[in-house]
Amino acid sequence: MKSVPDFFGCKVFDDRVMKAKLSAAVYQSLRKTIDEGAKLDISVANAVAAAMKDWAVAHGATHYTHWFQPLTGVTAEKHDSFISPSPDGGVIMEFSGKELIKGEPDASSFPSGGLRATFEARGYTAWDPTSYAFIKEKTLCIPTAFCSYGGEALDKKTPLLRSMEALNKQAMRILHLFGNDEVKCVRTSVGPEQEYFLITKEMYEQRKDLRFTGRTLFGAKPPKGQEMDDHYFGVIKPKVAAYMEELNEELWKLGILAKTEHNEVAPAQHELAPIYTTTNIATDHNQLTMEIMQKVAVKHGLVCLLHEKPFAGVNGSGKHNNWSLTTDKGTNLLSPGETPYENAQFLLFLCAVIKAVDDYQDLLRLSVATAGNDHRLGANEAPPAVVSIFLGDELNEVLEAIEEGTLYTGTEKTQMKLGVDVLPKFNRDTTDRNRTSPFAFTGNKFEFRMLGSSNSIACANIMLNSAVAESLKVYADRLEKAENFEDTLHAMIRKTIKDHKHIIFNGNGYDETWILEATEKRGLLNYRTTPDCMPHLLDEKNVRMLTSHKVFSEAELRSRCEIMLDNYCKTVLIEANTMIDMANTEIDPAVSAYVLELAKTAAAKKEVDTSISCSYEAVLLKKLTRLEEQIAVRAEELKEAVMKVEEIKEIREEAYMIRDTVLGKMGELRVACDEAETITAKKYWPFPTYSDLLFGVK
Ligand SMILES: NC(=O)CC[C@H](N)C(=O)O
């Protein structure tokens, strides 16, 4: 078998291939486009396209596609073959620069949230040269942005690239103020930890809820869950190990830096974490990772569940977004430096993040909002819906000392007062971690833990980048005009701490008392559900900030709000309809069949000897009959609630009604069904139970 360095990235048209396959002039030109966003000449595009095609064909590809990320949250592709007829009746393989740069898929069925009428079918895809092309099966995939005829972004990549640019622009202003003139650009990087569940395909196929909605809508608590913590970091079972091995290989071939793998807390739950990379590429890679995780699972007779809460009562799956800011010279701007001066710069960037997270709590919360994640947040080791920041003891002390103007007694005794030359030297905060915090500083990066496992990381990073860009802009505006740089800097840092310290919380985020303190004493936002937070996307302050940095136009924001709410409504309605179907056609008939058996047994006993007690059958029969009726009634009530929702035309109202009535009715139906499950003979139960699913992979 080949060693990993020998095959790593073998399916990627990466820098190594470009260097080898392109002339020096074409390579230089392309690099300028990749690194500095320089416009690409058509002759260069033609040369790149020809080289890409030759390379792809040599690797067995027959087709190409513009690969993009519409607002469905998953990726999209439409394959075209390279063939072109030749006069002799045969074909040649062709691919032009024009085809590389721009595509015009008839993409009328993607959600556009009113940005485009369906008769304006045309959408454009435009090559994103900053993310390498790659081969998937027999298709050359070219990462692209996707926009409408009128130029509005219809995808997640375009605003992400814009937000990275906004942050770059403002961070550069700050670096110049600190005399950092060598840095050419600042990029954000991300390493998204991906949690998932693996169950057997055979069991999966038997459950309509898993097939239609990705999560279980029924299921009584199994005798054993995660209480022993024996699965977390436990020995990986052979079937799972074989899966992870193939998954790693496939990811490595695509140049994806899969690094860490382990069992997670819940039974059947696992995690994969890559090494961090530029946010744009990390986003593409995470989409690919999710796709490949699911494909490889099927080859192993397994199904990979990426839902945030596939099983009630045990841990859900998150995607922890490890975010940092790095210069092209390789300096991590969120890493405390060696000198007080470097630390002043670090503190300013730190403050920019604190201010951003506080000012735009709502945007961060809504960037991770989906029907699925609503079930996860605030339960079983997932952060609550209240956004707060964990800094750790040392940084906290530093900030407190600056605010109070008192002695910082950490590594050195230093007076925290005006002037960067006396800002303290302090150690990197590497020791403490806080898993309960939605937004935790971990020494040289922030871990945003609210993302759900199926979320595209684009949305969260768009909001994070933009919000931090805004803080930096406020700082740069002030510092550029300052008469005394150091005084102004110190005053600004101090003011940020004063104004925003209510967002810093180093305690236990799972504690109920924290939620009370956060909302009642500190005035932090607590948007528990998607309909609670999503409309705030259009709040004036948010529209102003996002449009001023040119990350979104107002029309694009309106469309996203509409699409996200629509997605929420559709998701829950599919779940409700699946529940009604399963209750009526599977659960109630199963209970009824068992009731009949109980009745027959009791009658048969009495026939043998009327003095025999049939209390076991009688009691059970009564209980089950009551539940049977309850199930039928509650399924009917749920159906009525769904029908009422369908009458509503306005998307917000629809979402509110789903939140306030449909979800409640779903919960009631589930309770009756789950209770029936616990007293119905196993052989009658129509589908695999939680015990089967969670402990089924050997
Ligand atoms: N151990 C952990 O990190 C648990 C995280 C948890 N699964 C989540 O939903 O975020």
C-alpha cells in the first residue's frame, strides 16, 4: 500500500500539479489571481482549462461540473462531459477557459427567497480559483460561486468570500497602525470538528423517521444510555475502525487534512477533526467531508447520521468551529505575543472579538439556527442558546486589571495603566477549557461550539468575520485620528471591557441559574428557537452592518431570512407528517395486534379454568388500549395542527405556529407512543428501538 504522503491530494489540481502542468508564465498569472485576486486573462484561463482537463482525463474523469453551494445547505453539481464531436465521427475531449470561468446552469429550482422569479431560470456560476479543483468519481469539480442574473448571491460561498475580504481590509488597517507594514493580507482560518452517529444500514432502512427526517421521532429511553461515559474516547470497534480507515483515505486523496478521530460521548457517536485551514477552503472541505462520510458508510453497511439530535436523551452532534486570524506571514493574531507591544495588539484583536460577539449575539445565534439544532442547543453537553464567551482565568484577570487599573499579578507584577509599553507580558492561556461555553477561547483561537453537525460552516463564519470586521473598523476609525496612539488604544481596550464584560462568562453554561443570570441580570439574548431568532436578521443594526461591509445586499438578507424560515417550516412539517404516518400505519396496528394476543391469551386461560387470574393480561390490555386510543387521538390532533399551518400564507406566522402548536402536538404523540413501546412485546414493535440502534454496530 502507498504511504499517505504519496497519495495525499492525488485527486486535487493543487499547487504541485499547477506547477508541473502549467508554463511558468501561466502559473505566475494564476497564482496572482489566487493570492491577490488579480483578474484572469482569457488566454491564461484557456491554458489552465486545457491542463486541468488533461490531468483530469488522465485520472479517469469524463465529465466536469461547476460545484457550488446553493442555499439548500448542501452542494450542487450538474455534470457535462468533455466530449466534442470530431469530423471523422469520433470525439475529442475539450474544455475551454470560458467553460472553466463561467457556467449557466438552468437552476430555477434552487431556493432564492424571492431574489429571482422562476421564469428567470438563469443563474451563473463563477470559478473560485482560491479553492482547488478536484476529482470526485469521474467528474472534475470546479468550486464556484453562484449568483442570479442580476448579480445577487444565491449561495453561501459568495458572502463568505466577501466577509473574509471585509475582515482582511479592517485587520490590515489595524496592523498598519501598529507599524506592521510587511503583512499583505489577513485571513481567517477554521478547523471544524465534525460529530456524527453510525448505525447499521439494515436498521436504518426499517425506520421511516430516519429515512425521511434524519432523526428518530419516536423511541423510549433505553436501559443504558451514556451515563457510564464508557464510549467517550473508548476503544473503537472493528467495523467503525474499518469505516474510519477508508474515510481517512478518501479524504486525504482530496487533500482534506483529516487528523483526529475518536468515539464521542453518546453510544454510536464519533468525531472527526481536521487540521485548520483558510475558511473558504475549510468550508468546501467540510461539505465534501460530510458527503464522503455518508458515502463511505453505505459501503460498510452503515449509515452516517449528521442530524444534530438523532436520538432524544443522549448527546446531540455539533460542529465546533475553531476560528482564528492569521497574517500571510504566518502570525496568529489571536496568540498572545512575546512582548508587551505584541500583547497590546493581541488584546485589541481579542477585544474586537468580544465586542463583535456581544454586539451581534443575535447574528451568531441565527447563523446556526435550524429546526434540528433547536433540539440540540441547551441539552446534553451542547451549549445553551444564550451566546457568551469563555476566556479562562488568566485572560480574565488581565482584562479585570486593565478595567480596574489595578495590579495584574499573573506572571509579572505590572501596573495596568495607560500606554502599551506597560501592558503586561502574560502567558498563553493553554490550560483551562470550558465545554459548556458557546464561544470559548482556547489559547490561540476561539471555538464557536453552537454550530450543529449538519450546518454548513459558511453562515457562522460569515457572521463572525463581518462582526469582527465591524469592531475593527470602529477601532481603526478612532485610532487613525488619535493624537496619542497609546493613550487612545488603552482607553479603547478599557472601554470595550467595561461595555462588553457582561458577555464574558467562565462558569457552567449548562446550569439553569446561568440562563436566569444571563437573561435577567445581564440582559443577554436567549433565542431558543429558529423562529425566535431568524427575523432579527433584518433588524436595522444588522442590515446596516452587513450591507456596509458589502457582505450582503438588503435583498440578499431578505431572501435568506425567508429561505431559512421556509426550511424550518418544511423540516418540521415533514417530521409531523412522518409521525402521523408511523403512528397510524405502524405503531397503533402493532399495539392493537399485541392487545389481541393478550385478549386471546386471557380468554384461553379462562377457558381452561375460570379461577385462573388473568390480571397480567387484563392490566396490560387496559393500559395498552388506553394508549392505543391516545395515539389515535393525538395523531389526529397533530394532523389538524398541520392542516391549520398549511392555510397560513405568511412565512413568519407559519413558523410561529409551528413553534407554538405543531411541535407541542408532536411531543404529546411521542409520549404516548414511547410509553406503549415500553410495555409492548418486542416482537410486535414495528421498528428497531433505541437499544437496537445505539448498540447495533458491532
Ligand atoms: N464532548 C463534547 O465535546 C460534546 C459536544 C456535544 N456533542 C455537542 O453537541 O456539542
